[in-house]
Amino acid sequence: MRNSTKILIAVSGILFILLGIFCIARPGAALFSMAWLLGLITLISGIAELIMVLNAQRFIPNSGTRVLSAIFQIVVGCLLLGHKWLVTISLPVIFAIFVLVEGIIIAVKSFDYKQVDFKYWWCLLILGVAGAVLGFLGLRNPDVAGKTLSILVGIGVIAEGVSYLVTLGGINRFEKRVKDFKEDVAGYLGQE
């Protein structure tokens, strides 16, 4: 692998780690940035879908509804970008509702696992109930949910950065083994 690629991987890993630390240290700013990113992604997704549908309109069934969906995404993306504070305020509530609903779903699914004699069904039940309780508490106190969301994103981004650096170490080790193997083969062939 080229040294420039390795440098890029290392720099990316370090930047991810710094971004994660920022998310943990400044949860309000991180939440605002997530709202902006959500708006940008929604806008780009809507534009891409609109272009795709218009180019393949003859081949796609119900293309009219897909055009409407793409236009809706574009409008929502513009609204999200134009009203970042509203999204920043509502994002913790949406996150809490998501955790609440997913917790309930996991708890209900645990009984399906119990019926098929899965030994650890109770772990799913406990995790589901814990998720539902945390989601409910997040709805009661959205500020804490927002900070929690920012901290979780920060931890995830730090983990991604660390994985880049670990990957770089693995690549270096793999290259060393390939080099050693080539030298062993060359030495073996030279002895014959």
C-alpha cells in the first residue's frame, strides 16, 4: 500500500477521534451539527432519487409516487437546513421515542425466542425493558437525551477512529509478513 494512503488512513483516524472528543465535550454543538447533517443528507437523497426516477421513468412502476417522494425529501431537506434549531430541539425527542419503541419491540420478541427454547431469551427481555425505560426517561427529560445522543455519537466516532488506526497497524503487519514470505521464497529458490 502506498505511504500516502497510509497517511490518509492515519489522519482520518485521528480526525475521527478528535471529532468524537468534540461530540462528548460539546454535546449542544454536536447536536446542532447532526441536525444540519440530517438536513443535508435528506436534501441530497431527494435530489438523487428525483434524478434517478426521471431518468428511468419508463422502467419504474408507480414512478409518479416516487417523484412525489423525492420532491417531499427535497422540501424536508430544505426545511431541516433552514430550521436547524427546530431539528436540534426535536432530535432528542425523536431519539427517545426510537429507543422506547425499539425497547418494547425487543421485549415482545424475547417471548418468541422463549417459545423456541432459546436459552438466553431473558437477556433480550431485560435489554428490551431497559431500552423502553431509558426511552421513557428520555422523553421526560429531552436535555439529558440530547446530551446522551451526542455522547453516544462521540463514542461511536472515537471507536471508528481507533478502528482506522488499528486497521493501519494490521496493514503494516500484513505487508511485513508478505515481505518476509517473499524473502523466504527468494532464499529457497536461490538455494536450489
